[in-house]
Amino acid sequence: MPEWLVLTLAMLAAGLVVVVITVVRHRRAADDEDTSETPDVIEYMTMWIGVVYAIVLGLAIAGVWEGRSAAQDHVRAEAVALHEITERVRVYPAEVRDRIRDDVNAYVGHVVTTEWKTMAEKGEVTERGTELLDQVRRDVTDYRPRTDFEAQAYQPLVDQVTAADQARSARAESTGETMPGVVWFGLIAGAVVTIGMIFALQIRRTGRELVLAGLFSALIAFLLFLIWDFDAPYSRGITASADPFRYLFPHV
């Protein structure tokens, strides 16, 4: 099911629940029930519950967005480090240089095709990708420089391999969901309490209030969906992309 359809159904369902409960409550209310006034303490509690929940939602959205941005930074750092390896290795003999570049290209090709799909579907990196990166590391570290010029390039190449490995490890750690289950429990429970306070305010007096209550509930559903959509940086919604690899390795 497309995500836009899931979002639409969730917002409609949230608004519909408020409307149905309000209509049912209105029909079952006593004829002499006074709905012209709401106790001040209930209005005060409702205001603060809404403020606190809005802060929590804002922090949650900022957290998942930061996680998504960090995931994209890991991809960019890995791609740049691998590109630096292919550029700096030009000082090595032709057979060594070509072997390292071929192994880097094989790793990048695997990442942007097979591994990226595995990350999106299973939330993990592949063992094959680890093996290909290990091969690049062996190519770089096992070579013995023959001249001073090659020796000067050796350590920076090793450092770039380390940087690529660290970025890959960070990418692997950020493939899954970032929000703990207890946080989701708090967000959903807070939504129920916040929407429930609408009924404590006796929102059933005019059609305008009923529409506003429905829109408010739909807004909360949208924000919760937004958090869920950003929670998995590589598999939902606006995901982190493999564009840095494609940009620096257009031939792969």
C-alpha cells in the first residue's frame, strides 16, 4: 500500500473517530445537560496537556530528522573516502593501481544495487559487502611501497580505508528504526489523552467545533505518521539515498 494512501486513511480515521464519538455522545446526553460552560480547571489542564504533547512531538520529529540526516552523512563520508582511494592510488604501479580501483568499483557497485535493497527490505548490510571492503583493505595495506613517493601516499590511503570502514559501520548501525518502543508508547498514549481532552471540553455544541476537533485529530495523526516515516532512514518516505556513490562513481 502506498505511503500517501496510508497517511490519508490514518488522518481520515482519526477525524472520523472524533466525529462518531461526538455524535454518539450528543445523542445519549440528557436533555437538561448544560454544555454552555466548561470548568476553568479542565480548560487549563487541556491547554497544558496540548502544550506538553506538542513539545514532545516536536522533539520526536527533530530526532528522527536528525537521524535521517546523519544516515545521509554516513553515505557521503563513505563515498568520499572510497573516491579518495581511487584518486590517491595513482602513484602506485599500474597493476596495483588498477587492481585497487577495480575492487573499489566492485564494492561500490554492490552497495548501490544489492546492498541498498537489502538495507531497505531487511534493515541490515550484506556479508558480501563486508568481504568486498575487506578486499580493498588488503589491497591497500598489503602493498609495500617501493619508492619514497609511494611511501608518502601509503599512510593516507590506509587512513581513507579506515574512514570508509567507519562510515560503513555507522551506516549499518543506522539502518534500523531509531525510535525505541517505549517512546512510541508515550507518543500514542499522549495522542489518546490529548484527543480525549476534546470530549472533556464538551465539543459537541456547533458544527464548527466538530470540524475543528476532527482537523486537530487528523493533524496529530499526520505528525505521528511523519515520525514513523522518518524513523527508518533507508526504507521509508524521504530516505537517505545512494546518490553520493553514483555521483563520485558514475561509471559503476
